[in-house]
Amino acid sequence: MAALKDPARTWTGIVVGEGTRCWFGNQFSLIAPRFEAYGVDLWVPELGGKYDSRNPSHKMLMSVLGGMSESERQHVQARVRAAMDAQVVNEGRHQGGRAPYGYVTVNGGVHPNPRKAAEGFHLRVLVIDEPAAEVVRRIFAAYLDGNGDRAIANALNRDGVPCPSAARPEQNRHRLADGWQASAVRAILENPRYTGYAVFGRWVKQEVLADPDDVAAGHVTKFRRASADRIVRSRTQAHPVIVSVETFTEVQLLRRSKGAGGLESRSKLERGPKATKRVYALRGRVRCGHCERRMEGTPREARIYYRCAARSIVPGSPILATHPKNIYLPESAVLPHLNDWISGLLAPKNRDTTVAALVGAQPGNTTNTRTEPLRQRIKDAETRLRRLQAAIEAGANPTALVDALNRAEAERDAARVELDALPSARTISAAEVDAMIDYLDTIGRQVNDTSPAKLQELYTALDLELLYNAEDRMLNVSIRSGRGNKRVRGGT
């Protein structure tokens, strides 16, 4: 789409090779107006010529092509998944991705697929990383001794055991590497691959509507736990065993006996919602400027504060060196200024300014500073892989280059995972933002209602976030109405 906007381009049309492979579903209805806006013609073989947006038959056929493409895509996904399931069940083949903590991936020889072998691809197999595997065995033993997830994490932190993201930073660039969390312990205790069997399909990608009330907003991809019938396991052991099947089964039965989620194991770095007797207007919306964790609501007599306590940070975390013992933010000092600011944004006299700010601050209108470095890392890793493969073809000893090949592949795969995980944004028009402002203006009249429940409803509709800097006594306030974004700063 960037090429469409370039006024110096020397072409004025695009010819579609296969209409059923260029878009799917309702994608065409979103991109077609952009071609027309930038004066670019679209030629489609199935139409017998140029696409005409004023011709209803053309629009109908493009919708049919989109539906056919979506159906073909689903068939391809089903065939690929069936083939991968068969490889796991029959061969115990590792299907890629990050190795579980306790294992590392190494070169397993030439790829059995002749085409991939000709391109220089090799199989990847799991082998034990003994120091990490010993930690895994310790975690299982500690749980069977009656320790919960959080108690095990605290014990590992006290003993200075590196957490997974600290032990393998090249595979966990998206993690903080600041200590063991209960969630990491839980993931290890629930991972059946430590029994030596290959397991595949525990998580699945699902496409869900970005906004159920706005189908044109498209879909977003989310990872969710798969149902039991979607998970497959190899018939025989596929890699070295760290934990016996008996031990793993005993742990799972013990966890189920303690409830659906086992012992309380929420991460200390991110507080989850919990039942409360009071209604906090800013519940879950205030973050600490020191550690960026959510601050918890704390009542004191008739007043409500939001607190971040240093004692709940992971022992040994570098944040503890600068974090005050307790940080308090009184709710009464925030709400009047916050509500006045919101009322001003939604006021008719400021409508045009607010719409312009929300449109201009969309992620799709700014360069994603994280995308280009990730693409460069992928490019650099692939360049190294090509050079190493050329060296092998020239007669170099493959054994001497195994470690270098593994590192390059690991860096490339990690960068691809990070790039795929980056959120995609759809640019919305000023008219759409104006419609959202109309909706928010109706809710915004509730700012004069002192009921915390009503204020909480308004802040949820605005997707309000506050970052509190205790040293400067300043709040960074952010609203994301729909998919727009606007930020201001103000004192408490």
C-alpha cells in the first residue's frame, strides 16, 4: 500500500494473477477504495478486464472470489495440520519453535524431504540441556513435596537459579529475564514433552473479529488452548526423558485435586482481577512508573488509594534497587482533573481537535520502530546461513559449522516469532472516529455522576490507562477509543 501513495511511481495499474489468492473474505472491500483514491486501476482476469466499483456485478464477483479464497485457505490449513499431526504421531518429529526449558535443539541430519534437503534444510531434534533439566526435575520434586507454584518460584529466586529467559536470552527477547514467576513454574509442570514423547497442537491460532460491532475492522489472530481432541502425541518416545510418565501423571492428578488451576499461581509481575467488596473507579488502569506493574486499590478509612509495594516484586530483581518501599496514589486527587480533561475532549468545541488527534495517532500512520530491526535481524541471520551452507558445499567440515548454523537458525526463528507477534493496525477514517466520539459523548455525561461504577464504565469505554511517576508526581494519561490513541500529561 505504501507504493500506492508514492506520487513518483511510473505505473498506474495492477494486474491480478489469481483472484482467489490475492485476498479472502471481506478484505477486498477494505482495500478497493484505496486503489481508487490513488488513481490506480485494478485488472482482474475473472472480470475480463478492469474492475469497476460502480458495477454491482463486479462487486458481487469479487465477494465470491474472496469467499473461494477463504475456503481454499482453510483447506490448505487443514491439509498442513493433518500432515504435521501424522509426522508427530508416526515419527515423533519436532515441529519447530522454541525448545522447552530443559532442552536445546540441534542439527538432526539432512531433511527427509528431498526438496528441502536440496535447499540445505536439516531436521531439528531435542537434546537435554543438563543444568536446566536438573532444575525441571527439582520443580517436579518440590511440587510433589507440597510446594505451590509461587513457593517454588521464590525458592529458585533465592538460590539464584537463572530463569528460562535469563538462561536462553536469544530465545526469549520478549521476556524481562528478571526472575522466576509462578506462571513459568506452572508451564513447566503442565508440559507433557518432559516425558520424552513428542506432543503437538496444545495451542492453536484462532481468527476472531477485532470488533464484533464492526465487521469491516477485520480479524485478529489469537493463541488459545486447544481442546483435548486436537492434541496429538507420538506413539513412541521421540527425545530424551527428563521426567518419567509416572511422575508427570502424579503431578497432574495432584493439580486437578486442588482445583482447575492448581494452587494460586498468578504472576507477581502482573496482578490479575480479583473479587472486591468496594468498587474502584480506576481498577486495573493505573501502572507504576518504576516497575510498570498495575497498582492495586487499597482503602484507608473513607479514602481510596492505589498502591505499588516493593515486597511483591520478585526477589533479586534489579528493579528493587530503585523502587520505593511503597508508592501511593490517592484516587480523590486524580478523578476531578481526569474527568475535567475527558469532558473537555468530548465537548463540541473541541470535537475537531480530538478527532484529528485520534486519527493522527493511529499506529498505522507511524513507522513501527520495532519492525525494521526485526526484519534486519532475519535478513542478517539468513545471510549467515547462506554463507555457512556455501562453505559446506565448498568442502568445509559440516561438524565444525553445526554450532554456527544452530545459532543462526535460532536467531532467525526468534526474530520471526517476534515479528509475527507484533500487533497489526487498521487505519480508520475521521468519519469513523467521529462516530466513536458521538458514542463516547453519550457515555461521557456520566462524569458528573459520582458513582464509581458509572465512572468505571466510562473508563472502560475509553480504554483508559494511567502511568504514575511518583518522583515527579505526574500522570501520563492515555485513551484508546476504538483503535485511536491520544496521550497527555498532567499533575495530580
